[in-house]
Amino acid sequence: MSLIVPQNSLSRRRFLMGSAGLATAAAAFRFPTPAIAQGAPLRVGFMLPYSGTFAKLGKFIDDGFRLHVEQQGGSLGGRRIEFVQVDDESKPESATDNMNRLIGRDKVDLVIGTVHSGVAMAMVKVARDTNTTLIIPNAGANEATGPMCAPQIFRTSFSNWQVCQPMGKVMFDAGHRNVVTISWRYAAGDQMTDAFKEGFTKAGGKVVDHLALPFPEVEFQALITRIATLKPDAVFAFFAGGGAVKFVKDYAAAGLNKSIPLYGAGFLTDGTIPAQGADATGVKTTLHYADDLDNPANKAFLAAFKAKTGQDGDIYAVQGFDAAALLAEGLKATKGDWSARKEALAAMRAAKIDSPRGPMSFNRAGNPVQDVYLREVRNGRNELVSIAGKAVDDPARGCRA
Ligand code: BEZ
């Protein structure tokens, strides 16, 4: 396994900026799938946030993917793997250029990315236009496995709908009737709070207000004051990474955690508890992972991730690890020959992966079918409370695959 470009994101960005002309030219035509001779490494492009509020998420996806490859001795399905990285900075406006550079100049065979739904939407468009294989290891934009679905596009994470709709019934059953939702104002925030609302109103509850601020702002004070004034039965929130750390701490600092229970999509407390400390205790979330899932794959994964990085694994590391597991299924089917990509993609669609999250298969749009768990922060981790939805399948609205 070798690294092709500078690890440092700044030097990488400078490196890329020098080739703007090439990128423009590359964007103007459809890129063929590179014909790679057997034996040459498969070039995997990571397009992830290595800086900004989602930096830790990107790094854990990268670490999780590499862990899986290392466990297979640096190959997947017998094919050596090499990496090219780009820091997407969670900036949708740079996404098309970054993607075109990876494909057109760096000649990657496939792309792994990204975290932010807005960036992912631009990546999906390029992947469709250039017939490039894309595995999304986090971003939940419903469209990627909905109206924008394609045979070469997969997700090893979730759709924004999938992890939040089940929370509606959970919160109604817990006795909450009037709820305020709060999130960043962009695709993920809008779609997650909408999905929660769909489940909650179906159960009989009412969303009394939706509060939002632009991504990635973290000036929560005015919105927290508004929640205190509205006095809902509970709050449902979507924030992630550095923003989630600050929101949970600000909510507790205002004393609201004592009077208005805080719920959310699992990203509110995944990978963030070391920084949130006791302020996260008691927060309940839904997600397709819990730290204490009692299955052999999770135990082995957590031990291996800790040994590799010195850190506790989280959902982002799991999604990266599983992206490599999914690619391995395709490469195993073709004995490492990516020029037989059609066969590899069919094997990937049919894959059944024994993930640390539990069993994972894929629907016709390439989105995981998976259990969604209710978790509560106890003992400094996201502990399993119950299964909020068994084998939840995204409806793939608008997918014509
Ligand atoms: C998203 O933009 O889709 C997203 C970002 C962070 C965590 C979860 C989802």
C-alpha cells in the first residue's frame, strides 16, 4: 500500500490548485474506467474532510478503511490497494473540481467519500456523468440512493431518512407530544428533521417549531433561549463533529438538560463523548450502531481499531471499515480484476456483510438495509437501549434502478 500524494491537506490543496486547467479539461468529457493491468495496484481515491468541523469524522473513516485493508495484508480480493487523498473541507462549492481531479488527473479507479450531504450530492453527479464507482461512507443525502441512484453508487452508512424516521415513534411512546427540532440548515439537517417529523406526526405527535442555523455555525445561544421560551416536552437535534460537541455542552450549560430531554440522530453523541463529558449523559439517539453491540465482529473491530489508532472506534470508523469490506466483495468476485467491474458491482449489490453494526445487506439503490438502535449515553459511551427498527430499508423514493 503506498501513498501517492502529500498526506498534509494544505500541501495537497496547493498541489491540486496548480492543475485547475487540467481539471476544467477533464470535466469536459466523460472519463473511461481506467484499464488497469492485473497486478497493478487498484487506485482508491479518498475524498473526505480532513479539516473543519467534520475533520475527525473523515479521519476515522480513512482509518477504518485502511484497517480493513491492512487486515488483508494490503490487498482486497488479492488486488493491492493504493490511496490518493483529497481534503474536501466539507465545501460543496469545491466538490465537483475535487472529484474531477481525482478521476481525470489522479486516475483513481474508484472514489470513497464523503461526510457532508451537500458535497456528496456533487460527487454523485460526477460519478453518474463519468460512470465512476462511488462508495459513500457517511453522507446521508436521500437522493444518492433515491432519484440519483446508479448501479455504480453505493453507501455503507445510512440515508438521512433511515436513521431518524424510527425516532418519531420512540419519542411518542416515551410520552412526548410537543417537540422542537433543531439542526444546521442544509440537506442533512433538513432531511433528518423532516424524517423525524414524518415518524413523530404519524405516531400522533406535533413538531411545534423547527430551529436552524447555517452550516457550520455554532452560535447556538439565541436558539437555546428560544427552546427555553417554547418549553417543549423534548428536543430532537441533528449536529455532528465539533458542532455536536458545542451544542450538547451549550444545552447543558443553559440547564435545559435538567428540564427538557434531549434526543437526536446518533451523530449528536457518536465520536464526541470524550469532548462532551458528563454533559452528554442521558442523551438518547437513534443510529445504526451502538458502542456495546454484543457481536463478535464489533468486539474484534473495536480491539483492532484501538490497537491501530489508540482511540475508541465509532460509527464513522465502522462505515469506513465496511466500505473496504464491500469493495473486497467486488474484488473477490473478479479475483481482483477491476476491468470486470460489471461483475464486481453485481457482487457488491448482493453482498451480505457481517458488520460491527450487525448484519448489513443492500437494497436495489445500493443503500444498506440494517437495524436502527435506540442508544443512551451512559458510562461515557452510547449504550444500546433497544432496537428502534429491525432491518430498516430506505424507501429509495425516485430510484429507477
Ligand atoms: C451529512 O451531511 O450527511 C452528515 C454529516 C455528518 C454526520 C451525519 C451526516
